[in-house]
Amino acid sequence: MFADPRKLAVALAGLCTFLDLYATQSLLPLFARDFHASAAEVSLTVSATTFAVAIVAPFVGAVADVLGRKRIIVGAIFLLAVPTVLLSFSVTLHQLVLGRFVQGLLLPPIFAVTVAYIGDEWPRREIAAVTGIYISGSGLGGFLGRFICGLVAEAWSWRAAFLVLGAVNLLCGVIVVRYLQRERNFVRTAGILGSFRTMAHHLRDSRLLATFTVGAVVLFSFIATFTYVNFYLAAPPFNFSSAALGSIFVVYLLGVVSSALVGHGVRMMGRKRLVLCSVATWCLGLLITLVPSLVTVIGGLAIAAASGFVFQTCATSYLTSVATHGRSSAVGLYVTCYYLGGSIGGVVPAPAWEDFGWPGCVLLVVAVQILAALIVARFWQEPGLPETA
């Protein structure tokens, strides 16, 4: 898989992004206890990060279309270690939320620019497969961030967990510097204003607008599911500890596998059909978690995670195939919508949780998944086909 060292580099870039992004999910019950806060308040440690990503992403894309790729990716990975380490010194929930917001400001230069790098540096026929490798790295990072935090918090404290994450960021940065080759096929946009004009063009493309929207749904669904399931499993009859909560994210490893297989799936079925199948299995997995058994809950989460990573890989590779110019700005817009959806997913389900518990959260996610399926069915066409095909 990594005969091309650039593939290892993009996988580690994905790992760095998602290592930190959702790391606090397994710590939410601890934050609620230590800071005497509600579920909605501590969920801001997730939403603050995703909201910061949404704010910065389009501007990062515009800058990257002018300055290039590697220097932005590498610089952001090293800088990310700074607020990650400083989080360990937070003494109030507000400080913790602020530190998480700063982390979020540094994630788009990794995520958005790496996806654009893939679109520039590999032939179109290989984009889906390489994007799958990147998403696999992201899935591994998403698992490791939560797992490391839960495990270290159980052994020492949640503060020590952030120190460990900072060290991992630095290690990955060193490897990415070594193996991510300088871009060879990058076409520089004529200034920042030219990049923003390209962004305006993207907003007139119905296929891209549809992709931006379903991106928001994907992260809404992930955040809503994997934030509130922690409160569900921390309560009776499950009574999970922090380490146990971190361990449930082993289901993300199925996403690592499913993402790597997307390239083959796209060749067999096409992106649209594959996405519609992934929505169906995602909803099925969520409904399975309603059975009050630990085995079925974990099994349902595993199905949902694997399906979600397929959806995300398809959407990302479709985006870079449709946006034939100004890819960084297109990805930046996608990332903005994606993480706005994530920010909403951390907060909006709170009333459903308070009033209806876990079943309320599940039904909310299923509803937005159905919406995403309708959008894909209506607006997605393979590159090169007319939009009305």
C-alpha cells in the first residue's frame, strides 16, 4: 500500500487531523464531573473545534491555491502540537473550550490541503483509492485519539492525555516532512482574489453544492452518534469507565478497512449507488443500537462507522473529481460545511437526549441520513456527464 511514500504521508496527515479533532469524546463524562457541567456544556469541547474548522477552512483553501501544498500541511502539523499540550494546563471548562477552538483553527491546513494535494498529484483513476488511504489514516487517528485519551485518563488523568497527543503530533510531523514530496502538478491561482472568484464559481455548481450539503450531514451524524453514545454507555446499565468509553472507538478500525476498499467499490458500483447503500447500512446500524444489549450496541456502532467512512470517502473523492480547478478552495468550502454540520451535531441533539434519551438521538440521525440520500440521488452525476443525466 505504501510503495509510494507519499501515500504514507497523506495517511499520517489524516491521522494527525482526526487524532485531535474528536479526542475529548471519551472524556466527556470526566469533564462533566470535574467541571460540574451538563452534557450540553461539555459537548462544546467537540463543537468548538469543529466550529473553528468551519470558520477557517475556505480561507485556507484560497491561500493554498496561491502558496502551494506541502509547506502549509507540514507547518500546521507542527503548530498543532502547541495548543494540544497547553490543553493539559486548563483549569476551567472555558479555558478547555478555548484551547479546543485554537486546535480547530490549525486543522483545515492539514485536512483541506491534503485532499487537494491528492487531487493534484494522482491521476483521476487513482484519486478514489488514494483518498481511501487518507480516510483510513483519518479513521485510525479518530480511534487512537479517543482510545489514547480514555486509556491515559484512566491510568493518570485527562491532562496527561493531551501531553501524549502532543507528542504523537510531533512524531507524525517529522515523518510527513520526510515523505511528503513537494507538489509537482500544482497550478497556482492568480492571487487571493482569483481564488475567491473560483470559490464563487464553485457555489454555482449544483453537484458541488450537493456535496457540500451531504458533507455536513456526514459529520453531523458522526458527532451526534459518537458524542451522545458516551453518555448512554456511561449511565446504567452499562456504567462504562473512561477507558471503556475510549475502547468503543475500536469500531473506527472497520472504517479504516472500508475506506481502503472504496476505490474497488466505486469501480464496481459507481459512487452514487455505493453512497446510497452506505446510507441504508448506516441507518440499520443505528437502529440496531436501540436494542438494550452491549453486544448489539457495539455491533450497531461498528456498522454505522464502516458505512460512514464509505460515505465520507466517496464524497471527498467525488468532490476532487468534479472540481477540476481551484481544488483547495473547493475542498475548503466542503470542509466548512462538513464541520458546520459537526458543530451542529454536537449541540442540536442535546434536547433530544434530555427528552428522549438515546432513541431520540438515533431517530434524529436517521432523519438527516435520509435527507442526504435524497440529495445524492437527485444531484450527483459522475464527472463528465451532464448535470441532468
